[in-house]
Amino acid sequence: MKKRYGVICYLPGKKQDEVILVTSRRSKNWIFPKGRKIPGMSGPASARREAYEEAGLLGRIDKRMKFRIATKQAGEKVELLLYAMRVDKLLKRWPEARQRSRLVISRSKAEKLLDCPDTSLALKKVLGRNKR
């Protein structure tokens, strides 16, 4: 089974936190940034790098907020490890900006755009825990 590492990206707001999604390259579905483990890097560090490359996000990962999700990608079983990441900065330019779109939206809108119910549930848990 393949492993992928990703982040549930949230941007702290005064009234409510916002969520950041990107489009996948192939299907153009809205997803959280994710990818393979980078040699020499930990899972959380690899996930953080994916957030930078795919969405132009800089932030801090909360290693205690980790979600393990079984899913499929291109017909193959994949174990997806998602970490919560508080976004500190959204860059105007990033490596995959021409290949993907980025969206900053409310949790309720993000839940409607995500295809996988388990990722929506993980999102609820992250934002529920980070309420002020």
C-alpha cells in the first residue's frame, strides 16, 4: 500500500478559521496538499513541503493532530496521513502555481468540495479543536 503525507491547512480568522484547498493535477478535484515522503525528511516535514510546493503555504504543523485515512488514488489503495497545519503566510508565487488553483474558504464550503468523507471528518476535528 502506498503512503502519502498531507496537511489540513487552516488560516486563523477573527470570527472563524478558513480552510485552504488546492486542485489535483489530474482530476482538478479540490484536495488538501499531499505527496510522497521526501527522502531524508520525516512525514510531517514532507507534508509541510507539499503545502509549500502545491499551495504556496508556510506554517506550523501540529504533529499531535494526525489522521490516518485509507483511500484510493488512480485505482490503487493509499494510506494518507494528514497533519493539521496552521498557515502563517500565503505566498503570491510558489512552485506549482501554474499547475494548480488555490482556494481559501469557510469550513462548511470546504466540506462540500471534498470528495472523501474521512477528510471532511478530519477537517471538522481540526477546526473544532482550534476554536478560541
